[in-house]
Amino acid sequence: MSGPLTFTIDQTAYLDAQGNLLQPLPAAFEKPNVLADLLRQMLMARCFDTKAIELQRTGRLGTYASCLGQEAVGVGVGWAMQPEDVLLPSFRDHAGQLARGVRMAELFAYWGGDERGSDFAVPREDFPVSITVGGHAPHAAGVALAFKLRAEPRVAVCLFGDGATSKGDFYEAMNLAGVWGLPVVFVISNNQWAISTPRAEQSAATTLAQKAIAAGFQGEQVDGNDVIAVAQVVGEAIAHARSGKGPRLVECLTYRLGDHTTVDDASRYRSEEEVSRAWHEEPVRRLRSFLTMGGSWIQQTEDQWVQHCQAQVEQAVDDYLNLPPRGPESLFDCLFETLPTGLASEQRAVVARGSDDG
């Protein structure tokens, strides 16, 4: 018999909450322009997020899940991925989708209830938003299996929250990924709250990253408010998977600064003091402080970029609101490759009724 088994969970951070450097930067991030671009992407995601909430409050968007405070996770993941990889996002991963090239107008359309918003111009093969908590984790395993069977050097990257790690879908996907050695990276946005359930009441595990151990592969933690740490560690995990060495799990420790969705009131279950403390840890402030101390970012630069972001967002809103409505016959689209006889006749009847009304 072998002796007792032990494991460790690595933790990675490059910037503290005040923007001070904790260890030397990886070579890829030594140039200020690279870090400035990451900051610009986070600011863009925040501008989009602010406008989406405004649209929902004025009845022009459906229920919406803010990514406020978690921008570093999505932007870091998007930076680490290659164009040919495939992202499988959950409902709070707009920053990652935008970093991958999804248009803001497409995301507005999706959250406005129009499935055309999931037909991305770029990237074509990224998956649509998964509303079902953890339900897309097995999809990620399936995508990765396809890559492996085709001998394609591509990686599936699956983003989800801490609450998803309590679901059976998560464990099943992890088990398959480990057994089959799939090229998939699972990324947990551990924002400390699964709707109103705090992290401490979700799992007795010391870390969520250690759940990978049971599936037979490595899990690690990063400071999810440090975009450098996220991009570096997720990038290493993707390179590991792409080289045929199997899956990885990365737990990003962050915080959901907003409500769970626009129909939630988080003040019912968490204190103002807790949220106030989290604001001092948030990713935009952290990277801004680092770049400002280094002299490569000034307030005028940020003001100009925010104005650009707002103009981009307003144009996207116009594109979304001016999207021609779909006809009622589109209800039958994307259900079957060939509609069954009964549904086909109903579709024809709807088309005929529309012609009569016209």
C-alpha cells in the first residue's frame, strides 16, 4: 500500500489591493502598453455593464446579471485564449465575451430576448450564454472531446461561478475531462455568493480549486481581482491543455459588487460593510493604481478612453434598438433540422396569417 496522499493548491497574485507589485511581472506583461490595454478592456466592460442596467431599468432590456467587480476574470481569460479556442460562458461573463470579440449590440440583443444576439459574427464557434447554472460544463467536455478526436490543437474554456461547483453537471464534466485527458480549462469566478448563499455555506472544502484533485488533475487559485494573475495562470493552463497534457481548473477569487441580477436586492443578505471592503479590492482600481504609480496612466488618458467607451456603447444601443423585429414564424427556427409535419403545418399557417394581416 502507498502512504498517505497529500496535495497543495498554488495561489498566484502579482498586484495587491493598492496596486503594489508582489513579485516580478511575467515577461508578457512587462510592457506598460499591454497592461494599459487590459485596463481599457475592463473599463469597456464596465461601461457596457452600466448601460445594460440602465436599459433594463427603462424597460428596454430583460433581466440582466451584472459583472461589476469581476471584470478581471473575463478580460484575463479572453486575453489568454487563442482565436481558434472556444469559450463557453455563463450569464455573468460579458467581459470575457467582449474580450473575445463579441459585439456589444449582439449582447444587448441577447439580453433583450432576441436569440440573434447569440449568432456572433466573431467568434463564430463560441457558445451562447448558459443560463442554467453549471449546465454548460458537460458541453465544454464534449467540445474538448471533439477537439481531441479531430487532433485539433484547440482548447475549450468554460467559465462559471462558485455556485456551479455544487452541481452534478460540474462533477460529471470534471470526471470525464480527467478520465479522457481532455483539452479543457474550467475557470471558476468565485465571487463569494451563489445568489444569496455565501461561499462558506456552499462547500466545506478549504478551496474550490481542490475539487480538481478528485477528478485526477491540477487545480489552482489566483487573485481574481488581479487581471495579470488571471491572464498568466489561465494562459499556462490553456497551453498545458493544448499540448495534450489534459485539463486544468483555475479558481479566481473575486467579489460580486452588484446584485445577483436586476431582480435581486443583495442588501437583504449581505452587509454594507462587506461590500465596502470589497470595493477596495476591485480590479479596475488595482491595475489603475499600478499603472499610475509607474507613470504610464493619467486621469486624462482614462477620461478620453471612457468617452470612447461610452460612444461605442451608445452606438451599440442604437444598433440593438434598430434591429428589425423577427416575424412570428421564426418561433419555429432552430428547433429541428427538418420540422416534423405538425410543426411545419403550424409554421405555414402562421406565415399565411401574417400575409393576410399585411
